Amino acid sequence: MLDDATMIFRPGTAVWVEHPDLAWAEAEVVSSPATPSSPSSVNIVLSTGVKQTLWLVGLANSPCEQAVVDGRKVLPRDTEADLGGVDDMTKLVYLHEPGVLCNLARRYTLNEIYTYTGRILIAINPFAKLPHMYDMHMMEQYRGVQFGELSPHVFAVADASYRAMVSENRSQSILVSGESGAGKTETTKLIMRYLTFVGGRATGDIRSVEQQVLESNPLLEAFGNARTVRNDNSSRFGKFVEIQFDKSGRISGAAVRTYLLERSRVVQISEAERNYHCFYQLCASGQDADKYKLAHPRNFNYLNQSHVYELEGVSEAEQYLKTRRAMDIVGICFSDQEAIFRTVAATLHLGNIDFSPGKEFDSSVIKDEKCKFHLQMAADLLMVDASLLLSTLCYRTIKTPEGNIIKAVDSSAAIIGRDTLAKTVYARLFDWLVDNINKSIGQDMESRSQIGVLDIYGFECFKYNSFEQLCINFANEKLQQHFNKHVFKMEQEEYKMEEINWSYIEFVDNQDILDLIEKNLRAHPRLEKPKLSKTDFSLSHFAGKVTYQTDLFLEKNRDYVIAEHQNLLSSSKCSFLSGLFASHQDDPSKSSYKFSSVASRFKQQLQALMETLSSTEPHYIRCIKPNSLNHPQKFENGSVLQQLRSGGVLEAIRISLAGYPTRRTYSEFINRFGLLVPEHMDERFEERSLTQRILKQQNLANFQLGRTKVFLRAGQIAVLDSRRGEILDNASRTVQGHFRTFIARKKFLSTMKASISMQIYCRGELRVISLSKKEGVQRRGIKPTPNTKSLYRCATTQ
């Protein structure tokens, strides 16, 4: 019997072939090896528009329509696929990369931005307003409807999570992931809107939880979002919103948890990026900017490193007013608002304090008068003594058994200390804002049921990848492992429901890469060290290889409060600022550094998140950014394919491929492949028995027959399609032969009839002429016509 994936591409087979620009291109096989014993070359005919590119990259020997490609890079293509695509990709005849990509592209062209892969929802950002998809009527349509009965939609996922929570009395979670600009935040808003619609508010508060959370968004975005190379409004922190419910299924409270704010962005930004929005908003605020002695962002070291100061179509002055209104809504009093923006302004002035080497060895002094101005402004805004601020930056206190030793630091160390102070102040400020938002929304500490919505950064790979990308990708590895386990569990549940054997299927795990990151492993197959760099290293993640530059790893990983900074800020005359540091004072008996690391703290946060997710029933939404230009109706295959890999969608397909990826109801299978056994089609066989006869007669092994479906291994559907194609080809040739015979015979009979008629006519005319000559006279009424004369001449010359 044939092996699962054994297949010979016969001439005329429609296939997909790997393409450097299109990812996968349509083609047709011209010839292939007679046996599938080895991955031999396949001669293909390329579709219009791709032949020249393939020739240029060496896939073809000349710029013609034919190319010879590696058989391992060719996959079968379904020519009978619905031009509008399928709403659930598990229905695809060929569940592979090009099949998934083509299906999503077809649906996106029709503005069908949602597609299922089993119970996983793929959401492609339309970059256009589609209000009809999210109005009250649409929410009513999906309310209480069985998952999968209606077209794929974010409301269907939200409804399924709510119904499961109410019926099973178990907390749920919805994990929304995707790269920057893919639409995660908007999707999160839609989920909360629907949960508010079905859950209502138990306390009778005029504002719903959704409204309160959404009203806090401008505030979190101002202080936690920034422009990156991929998105003008990228969240540089992870967010987990817990919607809490009472026993009757009514919303009783909510809370916002945040993870890994990118603190290093406060003091360092890359080319084409920006710092956090609040800095630019304050610089454009008019009177407030004048009050804090702020000017254009180009004048500040923390903002001018990238030379990008404005966002297209965005008024920073208007955004500043929105941020202030959001502060009013969440209950931040005017005095605290003033203190917050004083702190933001002080951070900018801190960044303009520079140092020069002092007269003594390893000492530093303020660089010039301009730096003295910014030092004084920072001190005034922080409400601390300027000389104490300067001393804090230029000196360190070292505690020894004999007493304290005050030691000067060099100019580079003073600059590092300045940046550390700025990052510490900003991080504490952000944490305070989150705590204040939670107080405003109101948590239900007695709630036992909740739906958590996770909006977190996706897998990242840039030209330059530093400490932040390592942390983000580590988080994605953790979430991917959780995702794999859930997908594997769903596979097992379907097999169990269909009463087929699934025990031999292996679980696809990425524990090895997690061990590599978390433990001190020096040699590992997923770890590489580039030969041309002493400090870089590469990790092979589930979504691809990433090379990290370690130049600033240690600085970005530091997460301790320097004792001098602690003493300075806790002594501030601003009660708001001193309150941020009042609860974090060091024990005098301990070292002058309260050491911890960003990585260790993030691991603790991530572990708490994973424990929360593990205690809930998860639902997955994978957001996709269709193009890098943020334009509607533009679908870039390569970019989408990379996101499908990064989002774990293709990994879910690989898990499915490990078992039985093709599942068809018996009626669907017989409708497609019944012609393989025409001798049995007129007999009264049960659909299940007929399906088994077809598979046995085609010598296929290792398939499984479930209660309602047949489960086929990878490649088996292609074998059946190939044989079905042969039968259809033979049938078409037979039909063509009969048709051509019919046409030829019809033409022959017509010609023969015409020739006989001509012969009769000619003989008749010749007879008339012959009689006329014989008698020597013309019969009355019979005269030779011009045609008769010409025929006579023609006849007499033969």
C-alpha cells in the first residue's frame, strides 16, 4: 500500500511552487519523475507574471515559461477551491502554507477579514472603517448562537467565552496577539464592548466597565505607546484586562494588569522611532509647555535621537487635551495632574544635563551653562535641591564596616546615573497611573468568574534586536507553548468525539528553547554565535531565527534604585513624587543598591500570567497586518506568511498535520471521490462503508473512520485527487474523441452530400449539352446557361 504522503505529480497537475517575492506562486506540472523514491526535480509551467522572477533567481535556466524546481518545494493546488475562500481553514482540501495564504487573500479581497482555523480566529486589519460589522444589530445576531453557525467574527469568540463561563462556571481568557499595527487594541475594544452588551453592569453605575476601560485608554496610550518602525501607535507594554462577573453573569468589576513597560525607550530611541507620546504632547501644549520651559522636541536629548518628531495626521496639542480629559474621567485630581506633567517635563530636562571630566581622577562636573539651566529646571520641577541633585549624579556613597565612603564618578558613569534616574521616575509614574485606573474602574475582589483579555506584543525581529526584543520573544515562546498545548488538546477532543485512535500523535513542544533562555546553557542546537561578531548571538525561535546585539543588555536589565536617587526623590517637597518612593526605601543595614533585574521581575510577572491563563479556558485571536503601508485592499504574501508563522497559526497546522489534517463528512467525501468506484455508486451502500471501499480499493493505509467523518493523513487527499484527475482526464479524452468523431462525420456527410448534388447537377447539364449536339438543334425552352458552357468546357478537357 502507498505511504501517507507518497505522490507523483503527473503532467497537468496544478501546484504551488516557492517564490522569492510572492512566497508561493501558481504553476502547472509539465513532467515529473516516474517514481517518488527521492525528492527529484519537477518541470513546471509558470503562471503569467512570475516566470521572469523565477528565472532571475535561478529557478529556471532561461526567461521562458518553464522552470525546473526541487520536488520538495512543490505542493498540490486545489483548482476547484471556492473563489471566495472558506470560512474555516480546516475545510481546505490542502491544509498547507500556500493553501492557507491563498484562502486568506481571497477572503480579504471580499472584505471578509475574519477566518477560523478550527476555534482559532484570524483577524486581518482592513485599514478601513466597517461600522456595519460592529453595530447593535450584529451583536444581536451573534448573541447565544452556537460557535461556527454564523460567519467568523470577533463577537462569536466573545460570545463563546461568555457562554462557557456561565454554563461551566469556569473563568475564561481571550488571547489577542499580533505584531505592531495588526489591530490588537481595536480587537480588545470590540471584545469588551460585546461582553458589556451581554453582561451588563450589576452595580447600576451609569458608565459601563467597557466605557471606563476605554476612557482610560488615551491615558495608557499617552504614557505607554510610542512610534516604532512598524506602527505609529505601538503599545510598548503588555496588558491583561480582567472583566469580573457575579453569580448571575453580570459584570461586577474589572482590573488592568500591565507587563514589561519598555523603560529603556525613555532615554534611548532607535532611528525612525519616537519616545512615548506624552513627551511630544507636553511640548505642544502651549501655555503648559511655556510654564515648564519646554520647546520643540528637537531641543531635547531624549527626543532628538531619531529626528522624528511628528506623526502624520496627528495633532499633539489635541492629543494632550484628550490625555488631560482622560485624567479627569479616571478621577485624577488637578494637583496630581500638574505633578504628573511636572515629572514628565523634569525627565526631559534631566536628559539635557551633560558632564565633563573633573580635575580629580574619575570625577565629573557639569558641562556648561546650558546644562546648569536644565539642572536647575529639573530640580525645580522635581521640587528638590539643585546642589543635592548634582551631588546625587556625580557622587556615590559606598558603605563599609568602617563607615561610609563618598566617591566621585567619572562623566560616563554620571550620564548612566542620570539615565537610570529618568527611567526609574518614569516607571514609577506609569505604575501609579495603572493603580489609579484600577481604583477608578472598581475591582470585585469576591468575584469567582472572570474573562481576561490579553493584549500583548507579538514576536519581534528587527534589523537591531536588543534586550527588549529578547524579553518579548521569550514571552511569546511561553505563550506559544500554552497555545500548542491547547491546540493539541482540541485535536484530541475531536478525535475522542469521533471515537478514533489518537494516542500515537506526538505533541510539538518548544520547551528546549525556553530552557535555553531561562537556564545557563552554553551549547545548544538553537544557539549560534556569528563569526564576525564577539557580542552578538542568534536564537532559533519557533517563528524564526533572531540575532541579538548585547551591547546594552546589562544597562537595560538593571532594575534597582540607587540609594542616592531614593533619598533624593523621597525628600521631594512634591507630595506626589515623594509618595511614589515612600514605600520603597532601602534598609540602612543593607547595601547601597537594592538589586534586582528587569528580566527576573518580568519572569515573575510572566509566570503569574501563565498561572492565570492555565486556570482558565483559553480562546485565541491572531491579528494580522496585511501590508506595511497600512493601506486597505493590499495583501503582501511574504509579510502575512511571516506573521502566520510568528502567531503560531502554521504551528497549529503542523500539529494538525501530525495527526489527520484532512477531515471530511462522508457525504462530502463520496461527492468528490465516488467516481473512483463507479461500479458501486448504483448500489445501496452506507456512506461510511462506501468511503471505506473507496480507500481500500485505492490502496491507502493509515486512515481512520470516525462517527461522522473520515480522517486522512497528510498527502492522502492529494493521491486521491491525482487519481480522480486521471479518471476525469480519461473521461474528457473519451468525450473529446466522440465529439471530434461526431464533428468529423458530420462534416464528411455534409461534404459528401454536397459533392453528390454537384455531380447530379453536372451530369444533368452535360446530358442536356450532349443531346443538343446530337440532334443538332436546340430544344424548345432549353438554352445552355453560362455555367453549363463552362462545365462543358471543363468536362471536355478532362
